[in-house]
Amino acid sequence: MFYRRIGKRIFDIILSLFAIIILSPVLLFTALLVRVKLGSPVLFRQKRPGYKGKIFGLYKFRSMTDGRDEKGELLPDEERLTSFGKWLRASSLDELPEFFNILKGDMSFVGPRPLLVQYLPLYNEEQSHRHDCLPGLTGLAQVNGRNAISWEEKFAYDVEYARSLSFMLDMKIIFQTFAKVIKRDGIHSENSATMEVFTGTKKECPILVLSAGRRVELIELFKAARDRLRIRGDIVAADASSLAPALYFADKKEIVPRISDNDAYIAAIIEICKKYAISLIVPTIDTELILLSERKEEIEGATGAKVLVSDSSVIHICRDKRNTQDFLEKNGFLAPRRFTEEELKDKAALPYPLFIKPIDGSSSIQAYKVNNAEELGSYLELVEKPMVQQCMEGTEFTVDAFLDFEGRLISLVPRRRIAVRSGEIAKGSIVKDREIMDDVTRLMQALKPIGQITVQCMKTERGIEYIEINPRFGGGAPMSIMAGADSCEYLYRLMQGEKLDYSEDYRDGLTFLRFDKSIALDQNMEILDPSATVQTDKK
């Protein structure tokens, strides 16, 4: 306690005075070099938080130019950091003016490095304890990686030092610092010329993807976004079948009851969420949407996870094709003419070709083009709960829209459907069609969904006519994600508490060709290396 309260300050005064006197030739020579190489001012002064967050002015030798772009804004650090500036930092000579901060009592020789003032509100409760002691010229984090370790690791070292401060620890850190300076260890981070900006400690975000099926691309895109953002948390895939391919690309896999067994299915989801501390639940097929929307509050209350499903009123509009058409017509959107039961009685009088589909269908199952009265009679017997519409002629589009949890539109990507297989797009092109984008934007404002939405429409002679609205990730959503409208990243960022703005910053004109790929499983249902599936008998 004596050292923490009195001894450390006495030690700082004596050592800083000694250092200033002994190193004065080095200070003067370095100042001259900075003046010649980088110009004036020689010293860089910046406000930094000290003990208990009190602001002081930190002194360092300048190591970057004042280079600016055509708008007058400073260039990125890596463009302003010259070879001389890099040498200055690598040798730690830029830190020498901080001896005067130590002499004044703003800093100590050893302690957590004083960071930027704007970081203060970003610290969590644990990290804020780094200000329970004076900031230092060097510290426990500096001798354990400096700029080469993550912010979270750095703060853990800072808090550890603040709690275990002692004379022996300070001596150990000072001697280790000399070794680090000589070796020039940990001067730079892996991804930038200077330490990356601290944006707050990211919360873990394990994600549960339901009815994973063949959604391998989606699983991999979630994993890529997670790793790119450096967010921890497994991608857990669930399906009723152990032979669903996407299960074997997730970090964890779970087998669940069929959706038709409502209570068991919901109970399984809740159990999985608790097991993996799931933060976000992502449905992927139509048949689970009504159940999830109606029991969303129950799931979220039991698990703390957020269910990425729109309000049940929205789901009921989208899941029943009759409700969809009624909604579209009521709100001034075009849709193909729907024929009533009375009109269908006189089959010969109908304007063929027609189109028949189930009112709650999915993946183009039992969806057929009808060319004449005889075909209509057959299909009416075949299709369960049929709806008959005028068959449209034109260019078909799928539009991927993404909205935040408050229903604000974040991205909107039209894709021209070139080829379809089993109701899912097999080939498609990104087309920034302004007419479609404006009309679908108006549709989203009227419907008020959340999350990923897939809208199917067609440009006909009448204008933009809507086929259906699927309030979930469509099978072709990876095309829009890979084009730059990365809804996987958007979800991670929203779960971190970020507010996103609408953006059309994705690549136009890209054409995507989708194909199948096989995987082999051994008797333990583990993926085999492709080379291990081919055996050559040389006997």
C-alpha cells in the first residue's frame, strides 16, 4: 500500500528527472530529426484519459505527416506513416517526451497505456478498472504483445496490473520493456499500420439456423461474416434429418423433431438455445414461420435469444397466397388476376394459359402452368387448397430485401432469374433496376416485415406484378450476399447494437451459376476427406 500511495510517485519523479537529464542529447537530436523529416510541429499533443478518467495532454514526438485528400481530410494512417515515422515508433523514441508527463504526475513509468478519450464510453465495467491507477509509459500489455494482441487481451492485462500493482511487478515490467524495445516486438498489429480503432468489446453471438437442409452456402456465409468481424460464437445448424448436408458445415449440429409436432419442435429449439447460449434464431423455410411467429415471445422469454421472424400478422399475409393478393391489391400493387370458384366452374371460358398453386405452397411444389380446360380439371383434383391465377408473361425477378429489427430497410437487391430448379434459382444476375427497387421499397414500407425478405415479381406490359413474398432467407440469397449486400454481416452488427443505414453499395451486373457438391460421411456420420473416399487395391 505504501508503494501504491507514495513510493511509486517518488520513484517516478526521481527516475523521470534522471531520464530527462541523461537523455537530453537524444531528446534534442530526435527533435531535430523530426523537424527535418516531418516539419513543424515537432511534438504531437493529444488529450488522453488518466487516473479515474481525468483528461490530460499527452506529449509524443510526431511520427506522421499531415497529408490530406482533395476534400481536406487526413489520409489513412498507413499513408501518413513514413519510413522515418515507422523507425521512430519501432525504436520507441517517439515516446521520450512522455517523461515530462511522468514528472508532472499525469503518468507513471509503469501502467496501462493512455488511450483515446472517445474510448471511455466503450469500456465495459471490467475494462474501466484500467483507470484505477495512473497510465504508464510501458505496462503489462506492452510486454505481452503490445500492438500485436487484441483489444480484449490488452485490457485484461491492464486490469490485472491495476489490481496487482507492486514494486516488484514494476521492476519486472521495466526490465522486460528494455528487452522488447531492443527486439522491436509487437510494434504493429496484423491488420493495420497502427493499432486498430477500438469500437467496443464485441458480444458473443452464437446463431441457430433452423431447417438447415441444403443451406450450405448460408452457413458458410454466416461463418465468414463472424470471422471477419471477429465475433465469437458457434453457428449451430438444426434439422429433422441427420442427412441434411448443411449440418456438416456448421460448428455444431442438432437433430430436432418435425415442425408438425409443434410443442416438441419448440421445446427442442428452447433446449438448443440454452445449451449453446444462442443469441439469434434464423428460420429458413416457410412451414415453420407461422409457428415461430406465434410462439416468438415464448421462445425469447425462455432463452433470451432473438427470433428472426416478422410479426404473426405479416406472416399470415405472406403464407396464404390469397391473403398476399388481397394485401397487394388493397395497397395499390399489381398482381395477376385471381379466379373465383364461381369463375372456375366454366373452364372453357377462362383466358388460358393459367397458373395454379397451393395457397400455402412452398418451393414451387404443386405449382403448374395450365394450358387448357382439360389440364385445369386434372390439376384442380391434384393440388391441395388450389389458387388459380392468370399466367403472366415477362421478365421474372427475385428481390432480396433486408430490414433491421425495427423494420427499417437496409438493403434491396433485384436478381433476374435466368434458370430455376425445383422452385429455387439456379442461375441469376444482379440488376439494379430502379423501377423494381422503388416499388419493392414501397411494398416493404406497407408490409413492415423484419429481417431477410424474398420477393418474387415479374416485369410485364402492365408494370411490376408480384407473385409471392417469402419473409425468410430465400435459397438464392447467397447471391445478393456475395454481391455485397451482406445480410449475415448486417445481423451480426445489429446484434452488437449497431445502427445501420440503407445502402446500395453492392456490385451490379454479377451473374451467379449455382451447382451441387457432394460430401461423404463415414459410419460415425463425420465428413471424410475427399481423397479418403478413393481406395486403390494394389494386391
